[in-house]
Amino acid sequence: MSTSKTIVWFRQDLRISDNPALSEAAENGSIIPVYILDDENAGERKMGAASRVWLHHSLQKLNDALDGNLVLAKGDASQIIPELIKKTGANAVYWNRCYEPWRIDRDKKIKEQLEADGIEAKSFNGSLLWEPWNTLKDDGTPYKVFTPFYKKGCLNAEAPREPLSAPSSLSFEKTDSLKLDELDLLPHDREGNWDGEMVKEWTIGEDGAHARLKEFLNDGGIDDYKEGRNMPAQTNVSRLSPHLHWGEVSPNQVWYAAIGKNDPHEKNTAHFLSELGWREFSYSLLYHFPDLHWKNMQEKFDDFPWSDEDSEALEAWQNGQTGYPIVDAGMRELYATGYMHNRVRMIVGSFLVKHLLIHWHKGEAWFWNCLVDADAASNTASWQWIAGSGADAAPYFRIFNPITQGEKFDKEGEYIRKWVPELYDIPNKYLNRPWEAPDNVLEYAKVTLGETYPKPIIEHFEARDRALEAFQSIKKAA
Ligand code: FAD
């Protein structure tokens, strides 16, 4: 048995199984498992409120799985790691790689310093099926379009690594730790017990992630994924995104569980796998274009005439008070649960940037604060996609109509009635356009527009024309 003492630095891999850094460290000797809340290096990209709540509960679960041995710290990781080495006599530090630009810069520096000090520093791939430097085009440049990225860059490359089982035993070195509450991850600022209500929606932690995956695969969710994934009231999406973001389950575990149960070419399974591919694509974009969170990939959007003074409209959007029921339902789902269905993310995103002409940065920032799956890669890439400024983006002139989108994808109005209960008794015919309902219908449903539910903050066709005009202005300039 080797006498190695390894610090295993947990980050976005809050699990025991299929954790390459943990498995190798456990084979070499004893471990010191550590989580460092490093807001200092994150700077303006530090985690939002909902993410912190998730992290709090996930760390609790991870600590339980490590028999109470998880060491918690707060501050600049490049100082904390050397201090821990001094305290514990560790001779190695292992971690699974992260891909946000600030983390890459920090981790590189830490690795160099450790190596200079004679400490083994080793990083692993624990979060992606294909790392960004392995999915390049033949000419060595990154793909900017999803389909060739996925088909040629990913599916034609080596198959993803098969998941590892959890180490059969772990032996720990003891050292002192902050208490979980001392990380101060739970909120003080918003009214009421919002975080308590939000976490009731989820089973946070590794066991919860696997239970979710099993339920999705075994209870029919995946069987109608291709069509059903567009319907926010249906259970045809996995809701695995926060578990994947925090690494409570690895994409490899999800990938192999899906193809272990079904033929990978069957249309629903293939579509589900391709959505995991979109996650990989977002990471590839972030890695190769590290300014993705603020810089338009298409430069012509730098001159787009955003109407950024409209803070009233922004607030109405954030609070789910736009007067468009499908938009309001989505924004309220987000605030209450930390999640929003993908179809609705697209509708509310389009509404913000096209109907309200508000910069995608503002939408990205609100999602960053409110989502439990807030992810530097997927959130920024998706907002650029919605705004039309991304590399492989929805064309700007394709403007979602929030009325017909609601009618098409929430036909029976179950999703809207759940999140906008004041419209519960409005018949389906008028549910997405309550302003067209006759007085007796509104009276029966106890709805007074402008009082119990807002009138639309902007008329759809007027907004559409305004957006197209704004787009024409940058097209002409380009
Ligand atoms: P499923 O349909 O079950 O898909 C399985 C997994 O594939 C997801 O868990 C996710 O990891 C991945 N995935 C699915 N769709 C996408 C996509 N379009 N892009 C990247 N990965 C995808 N996803 C995040 O994980 N974090 C974010 O911060 C985020 N922000 C978004 C912002 C906007 C404006 C939009 C339009 C989309 C955003 N997405 C984000 C992508 C997508 O909406 C979510 O991944 C998805 O809704 C998660 O639900 P699910 O787990 O049920 O997905």
C-alpha cells in the first residue's frame, strides 16, 4: 500500500461514483476531501442565489457520503490549498477539470505552483463526454455550428469513457473544517422561506440524481422525448440539468444509462443524447471563446439598438407580470423552483430580447441568479442563441409569438393554470389572449385585466415590427 496522502478537491463533481479524481486518489492511499467556496477568483461570475442554495444542500449530502470528512473552506483557493498541504502533509492534489475561463486561469496557476513545490498536481475529465480540445475540425479550429460539431466532432470521435464505480473503500486524513453554515450559502435577502420552498421541488445530491435518472428512463419519460420535450406540462424531460451542473451525476453515467436501456439510434433516445451533445457544444464554445458571457459572437450585434433604459419592462418580465400568460408562467416557475422548461426558456428569452428589446446580458444575469442549473457554458451560449448573436443562433427575424407558442405547446393550459392561477377559470380559447375574452367570460373567471392580471405590456405585432426594424439597422450597417 502506498503512503500517498492526496487532497481531492471537489468542485462541480459532487459525487462519489464515476469520479476519476477521487477513484485514483483512493487507490493511492488516504485522502483529504475538500470543497473551497472561491468567490474571490470568481469575481463578477460568482454563483447566484439559487445556485448557492443548491450547493449548500449538495455539500451536506456529499459530506454524509464521505462519513463527515469533507473539509470546507472559503476564500482564494490558490492560498487555501498550500495551507492545507502544510497542515496535513499531503503530497498530491487531484481534481476534475472545470472549463469556466476564471477557473482555468486559477487552476493553471495552482498547478504550476504545486509542481514547483514538488507536490503532485493531477487533473481529470469528470464533467464532459468529449473535452473541447478533442472535438476540433480537421483544420484544428473549433466548430461553431452544432450539427457538424456533434456528428463529426463527437460521434465520430472515441466513445465517451465508461463510468467508474465508487471506490470500494476510502481512508481519510483528518483536519479542521469550517461548518457548512459558515459558508453562508443560504439567503438572507429575499422575503419569506423561498429557498425552503424551492428545495422541496428537488431531491438534491447523488442519490437524488440517480433516482431522477432512473425515473426518467423507466417511467416512460424518454419514450416520447422527441415530441414530448416541447410540452412543459408533460414529464418528458429529465430535469437532470442541476444534477449534471453540480456533477451529482456525470454525463457519462447518463449517456450509458440511456443507451443501456434503449437503442441509441431510436429517435427518442437519439434526440435525448443529442441534447447532452448541446451541453458539450456549449462547453466547447465557452472554452474556445472565453468572452462568451459578454461578447457577441457575431460582431454586428455590438451595434444593436437595445432599449436598455426600460427597467419597468425588465421588472415586469422578471416578476412574471408581462400580461402574456406563457411568459409569466415560465418566469414564475423559474422564481419558485429554480428551473424552467426548455421550450419556455426559449419563449421568455425571445420575449425579452425581441419584444422588449432588452439586452440578452440582462436575461442571462437574471437566469444566473435564479436557476439552480445556472451554468456558465449553457446559459451564455443559450442566451446568445436566443438573441441571434451566437455562432449557430436562431435567426433574429424568427420571432416567437408568445400567444401561438402557448396555444401550441400548452394546448390544455395545464402549465399556465399551474403558474398563473389567477387565470384558472379562463377557457382555453382565451387563456393565451385574455384581453380578447368577452366581458362575461372575464367576469365568470373573476379576472379584471389591469387589476387581477396585467394587460399585455406591449402589443405583439407592434413589438415584432419594432424588433425587425432594429435588426434591419444592423443588417444595413454590416
Ligand atoms: P433534458 O431535455 O432532459 O436534457 C438532458 C440534458 O441535456 C439537460 O439536463 C442538459 O444538461 C442538456 N441540455 C438539454 N438542452 C440543452 C441546451 N439547449 N443547451 C445545453 N444543454 C442542454 N441549461 C443548463 O444546464 N444551464 C443553464 O444555465 C441553461 N440556461 C439556458 C438559458 C436559455 C435562455 C435557454 C434557452 C436554455 C438554457 N439551458 C440551460 C438549456 C436547457 O434549457 C436546459 O438544459 C434544460 O431545459 C434542462 O432541463 P432538462 O434537464 O429536463 O433537459
